[in-house]
Amino acid sequence: MSQEQTIISQFNDATSKYWSTHSDYDQVNALLLYWEDDDLNVVEEVTALKALFEDDLKFKVQIFPIPTENAQADLQCEVATFVKGKANIDRSLVIVFYAGHSGDQDQNSEPGYGFWRA
């Protein structure tokens, strides 16, 4: 085993139990987003992140595959509902993770205002 691998292994052994039992938050909620039409094949990454958050860190996780049809409205509604329902709890942390292409600007919108697209 290389010296780097030894250091990583020792760090993981020393800290693995810490992260699952210590937190500055009473509750951590994560919303994981990816496109239903997954042309980047990120669903495995999202599934692995969900397992890490739930199993190792004891976070509460929701996954939302962004639909192709009516994407803007459905996504905005999902994120707003999630944040409103989770962020107003004392000592809570809300994580929104997006796996996909970066946003783009709609040609009909004002500069600086992006929109979601697959």
C-alpha cells in the first residue's frame, strides 16, 4: 500500500464514526436532483450519494428526477416545497444537489436569469 493510501486509510478509520455521531445540526435534509432523461448517466452517482448521506451520515434524503415536460415549473415547485418544509426548523441544514448540465440562459429572458434544461 502506498504512503498516500495508508494516510487515507488511517484518516478514514479515525474519523468514520465521528461523522455519523457528531453534527452542529439537529436535522440534515438533502434533495438530490437529476434529469429523468439522464443523458449524462448520473443516476448511479446520485444513488451512491444518497446511500452515503443516509447510511453513513444519517441524513434524510429525497430524490427528484426532473421531468422533461414542464421541467421549469415542476422543479421550482419541488425545490420551493422542500426548502420551505425543511429550512424553517431550528438547527437544520438543507442541501440541494444537482447532477446534470449547467444552467443556460433562455433567449427570451433578461440577461442574468437562467433556466433549467436537460
